[in-house]
Amino acid sequence: MAVRDAWGALKRCAPLVIALSACSDASGPADRVVAGVNLTELFTPPTSAEVAAVSADWDSRDVSTQDVDVVWSDTVSVGAGTEVTVRVVAHTVGGVRHYGAVVVPSRASPASLPLLVLGHGGDDGVDIDDALLLLGFGLGSAVDDFVFVVPSFRSEPLTFQGAEYRSGGEPSPWDWDVDDALALLNVAGEITPEADPSRIGVVGFSRGACVGLLMAARDPRIDAVVEFFGPTDFFGTFVQDVVEEALLGMLRNLPGLADLDARFIQPLKRGELTVQDVRPELIRRSPVYFVDRLPQVQVHHGTADSTVPVSQAVRLVEVMEQAGGRAPGFEYYLYEGGGHNPLSLFGSLDRTVAFLHRTLGVLAAAR
């Protein structure tokens, strides 16, 4: 289905939603309180002061290159006739030991290739062998066009050729995930002679898509982000419904939710945290409040996604369109019937390669 048609169908639903909401008590609805938690207060849109406070916290974090060690290196084949060197690196960020991988095409010349971060989905870490299969299948000959930077996230395993390397620290979905990825990006730029650090992109899936947008909001060096079906606004109705269910003891099987429930939702329910304690945690996970910082962005989302609903992509589209000139080069594709898998989004990988070639100057600079 054409993007315009899918978007139009979604927009046609808006009048019904408005009409239904107008049926509430004219004096205004009462606060929505669940298990003693005032959800109306929790999910009131953030103020500019709250957003600024989160930005200030980000600015105080150190993602510089520290204690770098290449713990494993090997040359492997990807696809037909393409060889890459895989380096598993350890480094320190936020006081914890972190592992990631840097994948370099063997035929690359010095300072010739953009850096491209791959942000994984789920909570189970990243398998480099699987990532190489995806690269060979999804990118084809374009594997030769980038230096790939593949972070694990803290507390997760990174596996390669049967060996496991587990990053330290406690889980921190969509928050310290960003620090881990930014620090590894800095490491990759320093240890990879073939990399051109003046050209940087991110491709993220699900959890990693939100991480990619937040990376770009925090680091102006990033030129382009491709996000596949990631969450974009933790103040939206999707997250509100998920939090209400968690407060009532019904936890959905969603990436990152178990950690958010243990660290924030249940302590809020028990009175150990306040609404004002938790609101910044929602803001720092919501790229829509930082679109004025985003570079060129391409969005892919299926209308039948049962993990992260398409409403999260629609919300980002609305905010990016409102931003106008502050969000140049914005593209979005909504796929009728598509699910939470890039292979169900027909043409998305070809669009991704074309977007990255264009935004990172691959055709002009490296081919």
C-alpha cells in the first residue's frame, strides 16, 4: 500500500477519536488513578524545563574512549566474495566494562568509509554471526560501503564464533544504551584507519531504533538515522496502557519492559518513587521531544505491528512534520499489513541502502 494511502487512512480516524473524547463530562475528566498511581499526572506532556533538565543530564555524561582492548579479531566471509575483519573490543563507559564489535570490509582504503552503527532489538544481546548473515542478505554488495559498529547494551552478551562477552552494569533500556553505543562509536573511530569519522549513520531495529534516534539527538556528528518500528514517545497511549496493565499485575512481553517495571513502575506503585521521579525517565526515552536536534531520518513501520504499534511512528511523523525546516531530509514509509520484522516491510532494505548512500555520500566518496 502506498505510504500516502496508509497515512491518509490513519488520519481519517482522527475525527472519530476527537468525537469520542468530546463525550466525556464537560467539566473535565477526573484524574486517572490506577493502583494508587495518578496516571494523568504521570503522562502529562513534558514541559520545556523538564526537557532541558534531561538535556543537561545528557551533557554531563562521559562517553569518551577509555581503556580500549581488542579482545578478538578474525576475517570472515559475508555473502558472495566479500570478506570483512571483525574486531571484538572491550572498553569502559559509565564506570562499567562494555563489549562491542567493529566490522571492516577487507578491501577498504584508509579514511574511505562512513561509520554505520547497528542497533539491535530485544533484550538478549547481539550475535555477530547472525548480524553478518543479515548484512550479507539485506545489504548485498553495500556491505563494502561502511564500517559497521555493533554495540551490545549493558548487562547483555555479545557472541561471536561461539565465544560470549558480557557487558557489565545493570540493564538500562533506551537510556544508558545510548551511552554504550556512543562510546563504542568513539572507539571505532579511533581504532579503525579505514573509517571516515566525518560521516556517521545509524540503523536501528525496535529497541535499537529508539536508541538510534536518541544517539542522534545527543551527538551532532550523526548525519542520518534509519529507524525500524521503534518506540518514539513514552507519554503516548501505547505506553500508558502498558503501564496501567503492569500496575495491575499484567506485564506484557515487550523488550525493555521487565526492567522498567522493576526499576520504576513497581517502586512507583509502592510509594518508593514519586511521579516526579519517574517523569524524567520517560522523557529521556522519548525522541519526539528532541526532534529539533535530529539529522536526516528515515522511518519504516508496519501497520499490523503487534509489538510496537504503528501509532508510535505516526506520532514521530506528526512531530517531525510540525518541526518543518528543523527536520530536513525526513522520509517515512508505513507498510500495510507489515509486522515487527523488516522482511515483512517490502522494499524497506533497498530504501535503507539508497538513503544511506545519499545521506552519507557513499556514491561520491567511496565507490
